[in-house]
Amino acid sequence: MPDVLIVGAGTGGLAAAIYSARAGLETLVVDKAYPGGQIAMTENVENYPGFLSISGPDLIDKMVEQATHFGAQIVSEEVRRIVPIDGGTFQVEGTSSVWDVKAVIYAAGATPRMVNVPGEKELTGRGVSYCATCDAPFFRDKEVVVIGGGDTALDEGHYLTRFAAKVTIVHRREQLRAEQILQDRAFQNQKIHFELPYLPVEIQGDSKVEGLQIRHRDSGEMKTIPCEGVFVFVGYDPSTGLLARLADLDDGGYVKTDDNMRTKVPGLFACGDCRSKLLRQAITACGEGATAAVAASHYVESLSH
Ligand code: NAP
């Protein structure tokens, strides 16, 4: 029986794996895709201590190397169910495996939110994208629009200017939500233009994106921005559906834990972007992953007494 099963191989899950495996616990990390989570889609990370600048994929490669070096095993499978068993252990069901484990650390993160306007679903992959790092090279010398005014929108918008001829950021308020350093950088970038305060109305195009129709929040004035790409960065939804009947969730669907990452179910811990908290960053996910692993090791030890 593995001691600890970690759901999700983003920064939180991998940090938990490093601490858990290094503490001598048999550690299994299960991720529905490749290790990495959201940061794997980030071109340039410049606020992770110790690195002035590192790409998301490089940071993840180092974490995977470190976790496996200490003995963690990483498997690619989607976790479907987590069932607490009498005696304080768990049965975890994946798409093709069932694991009996002593403790579970839930680090499944969050997924990009849709803006829910006509044309979005139909044109996803045909000009509508949720990942600049993945898709920006397709828009070399083209005009693109970014929807959103948070850190992600400005970060990714800045990255898009390496390829696109023009990047228009459409945000629903006059005031951007992003941190000041990202705003300053965007305002200085000649390729970035703003449409404030405008709401997205429809992504237009038959087989591919041709424009974004927007409406002025106050005057109701409508106009269309011709473009070949629309990048949607309007926040994230926590991937916590599996915990809905197990743990307490906040109003946004994020998992509630105590300071030691314990949910209300003994032996079930949560860390990273799926957790209810102020700051969702790699550094906070890693700190929580470390705490969850140590708390889980105490729990595993308590089972044998
Ligand atoms: P966010 O901070 O929640 O911002 C979402 C943006 O989308 C807001 O500007 C919001 O407008 C807008 N929005 C939401 N729903 C909308 C809708 N239906 N229609 C139009 N606009 C809509 O999300 P995020 O930017 O993805 O950031 C998520 C977390 O990751 C944050 O904690 C952020 O600090 C962190 N992050 C950090 C960095 C960095 O440090 N470099 C980079 C990326 C992400 P309002 O402002 O009006 O609500």
C-alpha cells in the first residue's frame, strides 16, 4: 500500500512529492496529463525565488527530476473517485487503476475559465486560445485580442507581442486588476493597445476567428476589433469536483483547509491553486505542498500506533 497518493503534478503536487519521498514515504503522483499544471504553459517565470528568470517547463523538469530522484513515482491517469475507508485509509479510483493508500494530498489546481460569449466554443482551436505560450507562434505578424485585465492577461499579452503585430487588451473596467509592474510594462509596450471599459459580446468568424465584437460598459456603443486570434484570460475555476461531497469548499469552489493543509477528512490534505487562499502562485503552492507532505507523514505514522 503506497503511503501517500498525490492528485496532480503541478508545482504544489511536485513539491509535496519531493518532501514526501525524501521523508521516506512511498509516494505516488497521479496526473491526468503530463506533469506541469498551469506553470508549464508559462513562458517566463520571474518571481520564483532563486531564479531571475526561468521558463515554466524548465522549472517543472527540475521538480520532476528532484521528486523522482527521491523515489516518487509519477503516473499518467485521471483520478475519478476518492473513497475514505474505515480505519483512516483511502481507496482512489483512476481511469484504469485502483490504489489503496494511507493518505491523499489533493493538488489538482484550477482550469482556465471561459468568457461564455457566442463563437467561443465553436472557434476554440481556430483562433480562440487559453494559452499564449502554446499558440502565440501561430499569430506571427497578425492582430490578436486578449480578454481580461488580471496578471495572466497582461503577462500573456506581453508575451504575445513577441509574435503578433498588435495586441489589443479588452477589459471590462477602467482599472486593470493586474499588479502595477505588469501594468507599467504593458503601457510601455508599443504593440499593446487597450479597450477599456469594454465587454466582449461575440467572437466572429466562420471557420476561424475574424474579429471580436465588444460593447462599451457605460455607453453601450458596439464595435468590432478585426483580429485572427482571441486569447481568453478571465481567471480560473478550481478542479475540485471530486471533493464536493468530501471536503468543505468555499463559495468559489476552492477547498478549505487548516494551516497544516488538512481538510475536514482525516488523512485528506489539499494544496496549491485548488485551495481557498489569498495568493495563487508557484511559491505558495510549493510551500503548501511541503506542509501537506509533512502533515501527511505525521498522519501515516499515527495510523501505525
Ligand atoms: P484574475 O486575477 O481572477 O483576473 C481575471 C480577469 O478577468 C479580471 O480582470 C476580471 O475582471 C476579468 N474577468 C473575469 N470574468 C470576466 C468576464 N466574464 N468577462 C470579462 N472579463 C472577465 O485571474 P488571472 O489573471 O488568471 O490570475 C489568477 C491568479 O494567478 C492570480 O492570483 C494572479 O495573481 C496569479 N498570476 C500571477 C502572475 C504573476 O505573478 N506574474 C501571472 C499570472 C497569474 P475584473 O478585474 O473586473 O474582475
